[in-house]
Amino acid sequence: VFREEGEGGGGWRKGQENQKTKMGQQNSSLSGMEGDPEEGSSPRSSQADRERRSRRRRTQSRRSSDSRRGEDGKGKENRLVRKRIINEQRIARSIDRSVKAIVKAQSREVNLVLCSLSSVPDALLEACAQPLVQERLQRVWLDFNSISKLPPSMGPVYSHVTVLGLSANALTTLPPSFAELRALRVLSLSYNQLASFPQVLLQMTALEELHMGWNLMDDLPSEEDLQNLSRLVILDLKGNNFG
């Protein structure tokens, strides 16, 4: 039998409400512990978790950085390859244009100045070896490259050439076949790395101008040997290592 509020029922109702409030607080506390493990974990466990996460982030950052460096290296290599291919194509087009112009008697020269050459292109030698081209070709410009060695076939192929520009390269010597450049009148070898006067030049009796300034030479042929170059008008030797 329930009593009316006025007869003391209010105390029983308040007791029931207090009991419900306590049960709700306990449930909230339990649910909070289940939802966030860190709140119920010890400070030492939380510190360990943070350190693991920090190490994981650093590892991922290093991997990402290494990956970017690898991609940058490959990108640079690819750019160099593309640049080399483009330069080779440019040289091939230049040789082709020059040879066609010579065949049509529109020109008598080949100009490959500033083409980043490390050697005389085989395609150039093959093209210039054609009888008609060989007969008409008079001037070859190979200045301002990085040519360090000349092919032995250069002498026979350019036997009709009268002007040859090889300045600003990296030549240290000349091949013996240079003596076959019997028609050569002007030869430019300035700004190379010749340490001595090439003896093969003394056989090129048609030379009128010989430019050999700014090399590394410290000696000269005898005056008697130089008399072999009876047609020589200009001999430029400034900037060498003569005493």
C-alpha cells in the first residue's frame, strides 16, 4: 500500500531517485573507460604509446624523404639522357643540312661549333667521305667543343679541306694521319692542352696560318725544322709556357 506524499511518501521517492542517479554515474564511468583506453591506462603505458607513435612517424618521414630523393635522382638522370638525345639529334640534323648543301653546291663548309662534342662524329666522317662531298668541302669548324682525340681517318677524309678550326677543345696530341691534310692552309689549335709542338705539323707544307696560342707548350722545333713550313705567314704561339 503506497502512501500519499503528504503522509511520508516523498522520502521513499527520493531514495529511489538517489539510487537511480548512482547507478547512472557508475554506468557512465564504465562506458567512459571502455571508449578511451588511455583514460584507464597508467601514465607509463600512455608514454610508451606516444613514443611508439613518434617512432612510427619518424620512420614514415624517412621513407618518404628517401623516396623523394630517389625520384629526384631518377628525374635528373632522365633529364640528362633527354638532353644528350636532343643534342645528338641536333648534330645529326646539322650534318645532314651541311652535306645536302655541299652536294647542291650551295655551301662548302661544315659548322659544328658549340655542339658539346666529345669526339668527331662518325656520321660526319662518313658523310664527308662521299667523293662529291670530299671534293667540294673546304672548311670544317669544330671549335668550342670537348674533343680530346681525333680519329686516324680524319686526314684522308679531309684531304681537300683548306681551313680547319679545332680551337677551344681538349686536344693533347694530333694523329700521324694529319700529314695527309695536304691542302690545309689555315689551322686553329688555340686553347687546347698541347704540351709540345706536334711534329706532324712540320709535314704540312701548305700551311699559311697556324694558331696555337694558349696551350701548355714549353718548347719549339728548331729554326731549321720550321723552315719546312715555307709558306707560313702567321704563327701564333702567345699564352704558352715558353721561358
